[in-house]
Amino acid sequence: MRKHRIAVIPGDGIGLEVIEAGKKVLEELAEKSGEIQFDFKDFDWSSKRYLEQGHYIPEGGLDELKTFDAIYFGAVGSQEVPDHVSLWDLRLAICQGFDQYANVRPARVLPGVTSRLQGADKIDWVIVRENSEGEYSGNGGRVHQGLPDEIGTEVSIFSRKGVERIHRFAFELAMTRPRKKLLLVTKSNAQRHGMVLWDQIFFEVARDFPEVEIQRELVDAVTTRMVLKPETMDVIVATNLHADIISDLAAALSGSLGIAPTANLNPERTFPSMFEPIHGSAFDIAGQGIANPIGAFWTAVMMLEHLGEETSARRLMDAIEAVTRSELHARDLGGAATTAEITDAVCQHIDE
Ligand code: GGG
């Protein structure tokens, strides 16, 4: 029996519902496989905790988290806590604290899912988001607060180490894909320091990967290319902020944000990696049992792959696709199925 210790942080809003559903399908998978076992430990690190106790992560929390094989995360964000506080004190504290510098976001239209984009069946992308620095370096400040000459600064940091490792990661990923294409997304015409370095290092790293076909696009132009020529793109590498924005677009073009997964990887495995649906806490629909759990399930597939459980990952993905193919959809995909109905259907479709 192969055991995997998973730290579970449902977080806020629909995070609680979809992660509970994700644990259920993983338990079902473990039972049917007879070869794997999950040892889940729940952590109530959430905005509720912040409001009650003044912190998301208790003292020593990250040290405890370090001992797990992976982290299964829901969502963060609440109406009562400013978004920049919840994001930095929970999600970013883990991503940056554990040097999960490679954020990987696949996008494709699952069977039975209808996209509003014509030709969306050609979407088969993996967006690689730099996840440790850039626009999310936390480097800035505010002075003269509340006065007419108030200013705020937010200075992006692009380090040679940080940029080189994400480009190398993206090239290595592109090498594993049939088309072996890598698109550099940037805004180095306007951002003439850090992003010029970002581009320069890309072309330096490219020399080590002559088999990868490289392409280049400005971030504004890439949004139109995603809509008009989806078939021309394969792996895409972009900075923290740019990739965050284009991956939301990618998810919407693939059907809905509710189905999109993410892996926050520490490729060297010095620290655990964290897996989460792309979507946020969606507190407008929280507690109603109607959140789409498919994003959390696909995320679980990525976690299984990371844990070396390729066969189980495939079985779970097959079950997810059987359910989407049957057009049992949640509200975001035009259906009326509840979280529980979709979860039960996926459990039933996991092969014995
Ligand atoms: N599950 C993803 C999540 O909770 N995201 C919250 C959020 O606000 N993310 C913004 C970001 O990571 O840039």
C-alpha cells in the first residue's frame, strides 16, 4: 500500500465545498485501487480564523505543512477581509514560503463542455506562470496616505535566478508535449528593464532546447491570438501577473473558470507542492451546494501525477470526462446539477 500524506486547506467560500468533494473522490479512488491510501489532515486556515484569531497561518504552521507530501487547497477571499490581506497572508505565504515557483495551468475543453468560442476544440494549452516574484514581489509602499499628494508604488522584481528557472521549467515541459512549442509572453516594449531581462534570458535558455519551436507575443496581442488562433499555441510562459490574467481567459474560453486546475510546484521537491482549482472563493454562491467541483477534481489529478500515481490520475481523469461527456453540468456550464450530484457521478464512474 502506498500512503500519501495530504495537507488539506479548504480556505474560504466554495473552497470548503469543492475540496470536501475532492477528498470524497480521492477516497473512492483509493478504495477501488486497493493500492493507495490518503492520510488527509485538515487545516482550518481561513478568513474566518483570521477574523477570530488575527491570523491565517498559526505560528509554526508552515513548519508543520512542510512534513506533508502535497497540499490540497481550495480558495481564499472573503467579504470581511481585504483581498490583498487574505491573498498574501494565506495563498502567497505558502507559494512563496515553499518556493513553489512554477504555477502550471492546463486548459482544454473537456468532452461535453460547450465553449462560447468557435474552434475551442483546438485549445490545448499549458500556461506556465512564474509564481515567486515579478509583479508579486510585494515590493512597494505608500506615503502621504489620505493626503492629496498620496502615492503608492509597486515595483516588480525580476531576478536572473527567478527568470532563468521558470523559462527552463517551461522549456522542459514543452519538450514533453507532442508539438514542442513554447510561446514567450511579455510586455517588453513598454516595460523596458525587467521584462527586457525576462526576454533576454528566455533566448539564452532556448539555446539548450533546439527542438522546441519558440514563439513570442506581447501580452495584449496574446489575448486576441487566444481567441482567433487557439490552435497556434501550446505551452505559454508568462510573468506572475500576465499569466494570472491570461489563464483566467484560457479557463473561460475552455468553458468555465469552475473546471480549471492549477499546480503550484516546487520542482526541486525541497518543499511540498500545492494544488488548487483556479477559481476563487465565489462567496456569492457559497453554501448553496451548487459550486462546480470539476476544477477541484482535475486539480486532484495533477496532484496524483505529482505523487507519481499516474494510473490513478488517468482513472480519475477518465471518470471526470465520463461525467462531463454525459452533460451532467453545474450552473456555470449551463446545467443544474449540484456539487453532490457531480461528485457522486464521478465516484460511480471510477472503474473498479
Ligand atoms: N484557488 C485560487 C484562489 O483562491 N485564488 C485567490 C486569488 O485571489 N488569487 C489571485 C492570485 O493568485 O493572483
